[in-house]
Amino acid sequence: MSRHLFVDISSHGFGHLAQTAPVLDALARRLPGLRMSIRSGLPPEKMRSRIGAPFEFLAGRSDFGFVMLDAMRIDRAASGQAYRDWHARWEERVAGEAAFLRGLAPDMVLTDVAYLPLSGAARAGLPALSMCSLNWADLFSHFFGGEPWAAPIHEQILAAYRSAECFIRLTPAMPMRDLPNARAVAPVAAPGRDRRAELRERIGAARDERIVLVAFGGFDEDLNAAAWPVAPGVRYLVPESWAVARGDMVAMEALRMNFTDLLRSVDAVFTKPGYGTFTEAACNGTPVLYIRRDDWPEQDCLIEWLGENARCREIAFTDATRGGFGEELERLWSQAGTLPPDSSGAEEAARLIAAHLS
């Protein structure tokens, strides 16, 4: 008997898609004939570039996470107001979500990591799971737990997550002590194909030149790249939106290569702490140069895990905007290599989801 799974993927950056895609592909292999309806605010072409299994795309978003000033910083005031506005009509939103789910009639709901669909599923009498390395309840508490208006909102978010049959906690992850239904699995990371020779040919890089991928997870972060000093022997793959016209910089989108293939094929990735890039870099053997985010509680567990499982170095934001990290790249490349970490989390998570679907 074929089953129907409704999946809600947060569009707060690309990391949630990077987590979910390998799990959904593993699930489709495990359950031939599985019908998947996926809702997200991400572009459908971005979704299909990551998810190989067939699915029906539903445009929409049921969470916002935080209002961002840029890739590194949240807008605390705007985020707090957004949560107050969102939860001012909470019961109405839950009723609307429940009606939507009854009409769609899936056998189960899976989110990464929205909580409204979980409450909607509970209202509609549908089983539900959630999955992520973080949850909005813990992050909301971190930023707004001391505010006099925060407690009822936090309780509504927690109740939504606790209503799920299971919260699949992807290693590395925040502790999630308030979620008794959390169950840990190994890291989830898509394997990339080594296309170094093709990449070098396409950008005209010499064999002894190093290629650095600059990736900040779906948020534009202009690091003043046009003014970076030229680093002899180094080429950069940068976001097309930066519109930098330099011979040592190439827009990554123009290459039309799968992101994980790019990550596997470069000599280093320059990024911020984020689950998808950190785990995929470690599991594909790519060294990581990163900037610590401003007051982002998830990053501590990610950075600790990366330090144990990959070659990595941290630089200051001011060094990044000056392009003053040539020496740090050399130190990064001089580090001893590490064995790739366990990346069986996608299969573990798929096995759990399939068991609940059955």
C-alpha cells in the first residue's frame, strides 16, 4: 500500500534543506511508491537540485525562524515583534493548518523544523514527526526568555514539538533537554562527487592553484570581497549576487554544478557555522575556514563537533572583510587530515520515519 508523507522544510537559509534531502532520498529508496508533498518557501529549482526523489512542491512557509539583518546577525527587535504577531492569532493558525492537512490527507507529517504543522497535525488527528539539529523553542528561549511577554509563546512552541511522536535529533545538535521525545541519530550529510579536474578546467585554474568556496547558507553577506587583496595561487567561488568582477573570483551559480559536488571538489570552504555546510564539509573531507556568528547558541555544538571531525580554523569577522586570511588558509591546509566521520544519519532517520509511516 502506497503511503503519503507531507513534509514541511523551513526556508530559514539552506541548511534545513541540506539536512532533509538525504533523509527523504533514503526514505524513498526504503519505501518505493511513497508519495511526498513538500512545502517550503525555497525556490522549487533549489529543492529539486537537492532532493532526487520525486515529490509534489507546495509553495509556502509555516515558520520564519528569525528576522535576519544579514547572514550573521538576527534583528532581535523585529524578530520579537514577529513572534508576538504570529502567536497573537495562534489558535486561528492551528485551526487553519489542521484544515489544510485534513484536505491534503497525508498519512503522516514531517517537519524540519516548523512547529505549526505539528500542532495542526495534532488537531487533525494525524501522526507527526520533527527533525533537526535545533528547534525554535530553544532558540526563542535563548533570545527572548527573559521578556515578560515570552512565556506563553514559548509554551505554545514547546507544546507543538512535544505533540510529535518523535523529534529526530541530528548529530551534532543542541541538547534539547525540554523535549522528552527527542531521539538522536548520526550526522546527516550528502556525499559529493569529486569533480576537481572538471572544475579547474571550467574556471581556468592551474593545477597548483587552490580553490576556495565562499558559502553563507542562503543569506547574502557582502564581505567586501571586491577589496580583498589578491592571494597568489588562490581562486574564489563566490555568490553571484556579490557581482564581483575580478579574475580570481567566479560566480558559483554560473558553474551550474551541484553544491555538494562543488564542496567536495574545492580545497577549502569559507563559511559561517551551519549544520549543512559543516557536516557536508567534514564528511566530504573539505577543510573549513569559518566566522563565528554573533550570539547564535547552536554554533557551539557545531564548532566543537567540527573541531573533532575535520580540518578547520576560525577567523574574526574583521579579518574576513579585509580579506586578511591568507595565512589562516595556509595554516588550515597544513593541518593533518582526519578520517571522515560517520554519516549514517540519513539512513537511521529514514528507518525511524518508515517505521512510523508503517
